[in-house]
Amino acid sequence: MDLRISTLLNAYRNGTTTPRTVIENILKEMDKAPSQIWISRLSREALEKYLEPLENCNTIPADKPLFGIPFAIKDNIDFEGLESTSACPAYAYKPQKSSFVVNRLIAAGAIPLGKTNMDQFATGLVGVRSPYGSIPNKLAPEYISGGSSSGSAAALAYGLCSFSLGTDTAGSGRVPAAFNKLVGVKPTRGLLSTSGVIPACRSLDCVSIFALDTNDAQEVLNIAQGEDSEDPYSREAPWVHTENNRARLPEKWTFGIPDKLEFFGNEGYSKAFEKTVQAFEKAGGTKVIIPFEPFLKAAKLLYEGPWVFERYNAVGKFIEKHPDEIHPVTKSIITPKRTPHPSEVFEGFHTLQAYKKIADKIISSVDFLLTPTAGTIYKTADVEKNPIELNSNLGYYTNYMNLLDYSALAIPSEDATSESGNASRLPFGVTLVGKAFDDYKLLDAAKKVEGYLASKIPLAVCGAHLKGCSLHEELSRAVFIEATETAPEYKMLALNGPIPKPALIAASNGEGKSFYIEIYGLSAEDFGEFVKRVPAPLSIGKVKTIDGRFISGFVADSSVLELYRAGKAKDISEYGDWRKYRNSL
């Protein structure tokens, strides 16, 4: 099944499936997938509570934008139907109510499926520190699935839900996204309430979102966010009163690349990142090399500064009372080796503020930073042998983020060759980093670049393939990149036929105009199949965009002029947009 949110909603509207059918299919797939993904699941009987209100709806209610959309919940986030364990059975309790974020999603029509596996007490980026077992990576079974939100990412990768919730303190919502080729939203601290979340470092914790693409990620972010009066760390977004206050990507944009790149000997990851940087440049961005040392120094404070004792504050007393119930690596990290002098806590805050002042100036010099999400990926067996060092390596590009109060978006990119240099491929991803409340700016950038990644071929459409038009379904496998305009060098003619279509032709004598276009990214195979279906007099050629790029897109051959002279085509250039012309009829 294609479980993307837009696909399911369209299927529900068209009557080709129902939420009940989707859930039944998912339950069958759950039985085939690794059992380690889930710590607890809702029974068929318990799911009726969420399915019955969605039955017999002729249309999707306006207040249910996630109507019938299945999702998974990390087991340190409260859901009233199931226990919260944080991957420690002795810690289990049954919450009286669901967390703030879960309630918002259910109110929007989403269907909860169960609680997912994780590194115990959200301590780890590897996904192997759990009494419920480690989850084989769907894309590379010998390798880790990443943590601590391992189960939430795996549930999505194995096709068991449309989106999932994780948490992110040091990278737990980004590293699993990279290792499972998912989109991972690490929102601005406080944008999503942490009420009903078992804390790791309460002042740094974020609820994160895993999604299949950026459009789904944005839709869930739109619904999940909101100030929570019961969460002292919740913050009101600047765009609450007007969307104009959302930071957006400008027409000309820059991205910062660290001067200290580290891939821990993984040449495949290094080459994949080089290709990704080139894709960002092709999409219109300008690369700027930035000093990364202040970010790295800030990152060290997470496990070498007073924030270690904030982890102890969350669950330390429980660990002392139940030492045999705790994963040994987790216990060694959370249990302090000594009690610090109180002055060391303030010294840590002062040191962080000094690094933040420098880092803020650097990140403000570009529109966002671009880094690998992780510098490498490890086999599960290797992590078991060397758990501390390898886990620490995975946090090289992530640990500073919440300390410095930044937003981030992890997206999948080019696969990497394995470290042995053979033909096998390994999942790789990158992270876009912005200042606090740059969340939508990062989404803008990801959408602009999405079609240039993973060998996608950009295609510009101007007529029946636009969103909402009759042939848009032919682009169901494509990735939407952006909406823009052509250069002011064209005319548009409307062609008669069973399916009305426009013909874009080059204008002469300076009579050209700009026209609305949408750009999509297709795989080479899908692009080839698409081109085969294009009927004469239309063809695929190069279309010049308003900012001077040349994109493959619909153009017409000279025979269309004969149709125009014969009265079988109409000049509709005055509308500047095929949809405006169609709406005028």
C-alpha cells in the first residue's frame, strides 16, 4: 500500500478504500514484520474506538485533516490505551490520558496503532539498548536502524503506518530517519508540547515526526504544534496570529557546509554527501563554508556538562532502586560518576551561552546549514562490541542542536556504497539546520531540492498535469519540487480534444509572457514511461524558468501553429495560468 497521507485521503474520497480496509491490511503486515518494532499494540477491538466514528462519512470532515491516517507512537509518549515503559518493563505505568500531541492528532482523525520500541529511556542513537531487542534495518538488515526512536522509524520503513512520533534530545528523531530513508522533523524546542512525555533531558527534549515525504511531514507538523498551558517549556510560535510570520526560503538562498566534515572512514558516505551538495547547488542554492568548531564544542557539553545530571534527575532514582532492570550501557551513562559542585552547573550554562553567541552569528550568515545526518552507519554486531564510542560518533552532527535551540529537518538523499566498496547500497541522509522557528523555511528548502536528490529528473508541467487537474494522477510516483513561472518568453495555446491541454510555444518579437508551472522529480524509469505517453503535437523539451534555469517540460512542435490558423487552437496567453483559463469557461 502507498500509505502517504495525500494518497490515502484521495482513496477515501474516491471510495476506492476505507480506513477499516487500510487498518486490516496493516494488521496483516504487522504479523509479517519484525516483532521487535512494537512494545505494545492496540487490539482489533480497541481500534474500533477510532474506526467507528469514521464510518459512513460521505465526505471527509473539515476538522479531520488526518481522517483515517494510521500512526505509531514512541513508547516514552503517553497514550491512554496502552502502558508507557520507555523500554523498561519495570518502569511501566498506564497513563490516565494521552499526551498533548497525541490528543491533537487523534482529534484530527488519525488512528493510533501502538507503542514502538526504543533505546531505553531514550538514551542512545543506535536502537540496540532495549530489552525488547534490536530491529533489523529494513534496507540493510545487518545494520542498525538508529535510535533512540528505532521502532517509530522502523514502523514507517516496514510500511506499517503513514507517520510516527518519536522524541529527539540528541538526534533520536534524525539518525533513524537517515538510516531508514525517511523525513524526520526535529522541531523548534517547545513548538510541540512535551506534556505526557517521559523526559530524558526535560529542558532539551522535543517530540519529533517521522514521515514518508516532506508534504506529509508538514501536514503533521501543522496539526501537532500548539502552545500547551500545562507544559512550562511549550512556546507560542510567532506565526500563531498570522502565517506571514513564518520564516520562508528567499528566492536567492545560501546554505552552510561545515569546514570540519567527519565520516569516520566511510568513503561511501563522503561521496554521497558530495553529490547531495551538488544537488542543492543545482536547485539554486549557493554553498558557503562555515566554521563548525563552535557547534562541536557546544555538543560536547551534552554528555560532558551538567546536562548529564538532568538525565539523572529524570530517572536516576528509579535506576538506583532497580539496577538489575536497566540496560548496562544506559545505566553507565545516566548514573553520575561523581556529584558535581553546584557551581559547575552554572559554569556549564555560561560556557554554552558563549558558544551559542558565536554559533548564532555563523548560522545567521546563511539561510540554513547542511550536514550529513550521521557521518557513517554501523553494523549491529559492531555496536554491541563498542557501544559507547560508536554511538558517540553518530552524534557528531546532531548533539549540539537542542542545546543551541535550533530547528532541523532530516531528509533522505543518495544511497552510499558500503564501506567494503562493493555494489551494495546503504541508506544516507542529510539534515537542514535553522534557527529557532525556521521550521517552515527548512521545509521550503527541502521541497525545492527534493526532486534533485536520488537521481530524480525534474519535469515542468503547465496544464492538465497540474495539481487538481485531470491528469495529475499520472504524477503520483513523482516528487513535487516547487511551483514557479516560466521566463517571459512564451505563448500558450489551448488545444481542443477529449482532454483539453495547453501548448507552450516560444514567442517572438518580445511578445512573450510568463506562465505558472509546477516542477516534479521523476526517477529515470518513470520519466521514460511518462515521455512515451506524450501525444503530438506536444513533446518534452527544455522550458526556461523565471530564474533562468532550463527544465525538461511540455512544449509544442510547429504543427500547433497550423491548428491555431485553422481555428482548432486558441491563444490564452492573457491568463498566465492554465487553471485560470479553465476556471473562466
